[in-house]
Amino acid sequence: MNELDFYFDIYSPYSYLGFHRLLQIAEDKQYRINFHPVDLKQLKIAAGNTGPANIEIPPKIKYLIVDLKRWAKRYELPFGSIPKAKNYARINSGVFYAMQKDMTVDYIKAAYALVWGRGGNADDDTELQAIATSLGWDAPEFMAYIASPEAANLFGKSIENAINRGVFGAPTVMIEEDMWWGNDRLDFLEEAL
């Protein structure tokens, strides 16, 4: 089966949208998705993008919310509100735990449902435990894992891999050296496949 690499951050609303669309494209075109969680802020800094965050620019964030709602409606996805958390390392690191359980897609769906579907807090222990429980996992084991050096190391390597491949934003899809950045570029990916 052909493969593609998907670089995403649970913090990124466009990754939320792109993830769901990419699942459809990959199924239709018979591609396997390799999931790579990243820290969008670190990607931006590594690329020299040190400007203010969208949330710090009132007219931009106002428009961004409208735009996100339009995309969510198009994809028939729920959209809550701008989430409360500031730290997404643990919820992103949970992807590696999900990989060990062969439940990567289920976990990412649950994480995005919390963060962007409901506007929940991605760094809240109770919320994270609820995700684990909903997937049939041992919640204390999951919580220990996402706070572990192993998880931090894997997350760091995933970010480093993305930077080394020239990834500067999320979502990004790569097939070998070809890159598609942004939820709004997935039609071009689909055409290419």
C-alpha cells in the first residue's frame, strides 16, 4: 500500500479539519497514513515565523473563528470554541500510546472531539483520563505514559523529523519530498493522488 506522512498538532484547528478530510482521501485512494504529532509553535519558530499568534491579533482571530465554522460545516464536524489549554504536549504525546494500542485514528478523533469539537481543556487530567477510559484503556497507565520521558523523547523526535523535512506548519502532508500544507490544499493532494 502507498503511504503518506501527516504532520499535525492537536492544538491546530486546521489540523482538526484536515485530519478528518485526509481520512476520506486516504481511504478512497488506498493510502496508509503515517501520523506525526508536532508542536506547531516549534515548527513556526524553526522556520523563522516569530510573529504574534493569531489569538493576539483581534481582527484575525475574529475572522479565523468564522472561517473555522465554515470549514467545520462543510466537513459536517462540530466546532466548539477556542480551547482553554496552553500546553498540548501531553495530548499530542498520547498519539504514541495509541500507536502501541493500534488505535491511532480512534485516539486522534477523541482528542480532536475534546479540543475543537467541544472547546475542552487538552491539559486537564480529568479530560485526558476520560479519553483513555472511552477507548477502553487503563487511565492511570495512559496518564503515566504521556508524562513519561519516553513519550517526551518520541514527541521531540517527531518534531525534529518534521523540521528536518522542511515542515513549517500544520497540517502538512508529505509524500517523499512533495508537500501539501494546510487544510485548504487537500484538494490538490487528492488530485495528485
